[in-house]
Amino acid sequence: MKRNLLVFFIVLVLAAGSVMAEDGGLGLDVGLELKTPNVNNADEFPLVVKPFVEYENTFDALYVFAGLRVPMGLVGDAKAGDDVRVDVNLEFEFAYSIQLAAASTLAFGLWGELQIPVAPSDQDVLLPLMPYVKFTQNMDFGDLYLKLGVPIAFLNTPGDEFCMGLDPLFGWASTFGLGIEVTPHFLFLPDGVDTYAGLTALFMYGTGDIYGELEFNLPSDFDFGLSIGLYLQYSFKPFTFYIGSDFDGIGGADGVDVGVSPYLGFKYSF
């Protein structure tokens, strides 16, 4: 089953790449990322290696993205010589845009990520999906957009029910490089209990070859603390280098340690 899914995804990427190449470019990135899961936890293996290949392009009204990532690290206490953990993550996104007026666009899309545990293989195969619709209005000061996503999570275990949510994203892309996105998260559980699941605020800025992001995640229960993500990249074609860090549990309840997970990587674009 896992092999069939992997083969299907690779064939899909190659077919999309063939079509896009005829439209003027490959849109292919190959890279490697190194990440420390948590520098404040001495029991965890200090490094996860993640090679990846990504494909992204558009032609006419269709947008296509496909990514293959293989994170590799150790499970549990590295000092005890535990087994290596290897996963395969297959991410994809398709969107089709319709021009409603001279300054208005409506897009219908689907995002998903197939998460396959390779070693150890006793974990569930996960397939979160998110169909969405996005409306964009062009203004003199930039683009305003509303993206309504419905995340759905499936487990590969018989008898498990899927859960779903609602993510209304409000965004602004300025004419001078600044972007802001705010997304409240709502979760609908199988037992009929609906809940507010937190808020994400993303700030983006790009100028020339430099691009950066600052992300805040506010949980519904602040005992878990605030999460902050920092990201900065520099590009000089065909190379891109990036560095960042995730901070978890900031300002949480007593006993909740702050997690610090720095990472760096590079990619080559074809």
C-alpha cells in the first residue's frame, strides 16, 4: 500500500513537470535541511537531516505544487543507541483560479500531505487534507484576500473516525513587500464537541533577494504557551540559503519548558 502511494505520487509529479516544462521552465528545487528538534532536551538526538525535492509552477489558471521530504533522525534517547527514525512526507497542492472581474479572483484548491512512517513502521499513515476556496481583491495599496479552508485528518487505523476543522484566513499583500495573514482555527471533533483551537498570525516581508517570516501561534489554552517561528532566506539564483528557529511553550504554565528548535538549509533551483 505504501509503495503504491509513493509510486503514484512520483508519477503525478513527473507528469506535472512534463506539462510545465513545455510552458517555459521546470520549477524544480532540490535541497537539504538540518534541524535540532529541541536544544533544551538533552535526551533527544541533536540533529534531524531532511533531504527534499519540490516542484512548483503555474500555467494559465492552474497552480501546482508537489514536494517529497525524507526526515531522518533517532528515536528517543540518542545516548542509549535507539533506532533511526525515517519518515516520508509527500505534500501536494492544486488550485484553479477564475477571474471574476478586472480586480477580483476566485480560486478553488486542495492541499494535502501523505505522511508515511518507514522506520519504525508501526506508526499510523496520516493523510491530512484541506480543500479551500480563496477570494482575492486587488486594491491600490495591495491585495486583500480571504481563504476559507476545511482541514480534514484521516488515520490509517480501522474504526478511527476522521476529524475536521475550519480555518478562515484573512490576508493582505502590500505593494512594498509586506504581507500579513491572520487565521483563527476551529475544530469539530467526532463526539460532536466543537471548539476554538487557537489563532495564527503570520508576518512576511520580502525585498530583492531577502525574504523573512515571523509567525505567532496562540493556543486556545494558554497553559501550553505561545509559539513563535522565525525564518530568513537569501537567494542568489540558482541557490537559496535559509535559517530559522521555532520556539514553543513561551509563557506557559509552570512546568512547561520552552522548546527551541533551530534549523538551516539550502536548495538549488532548476
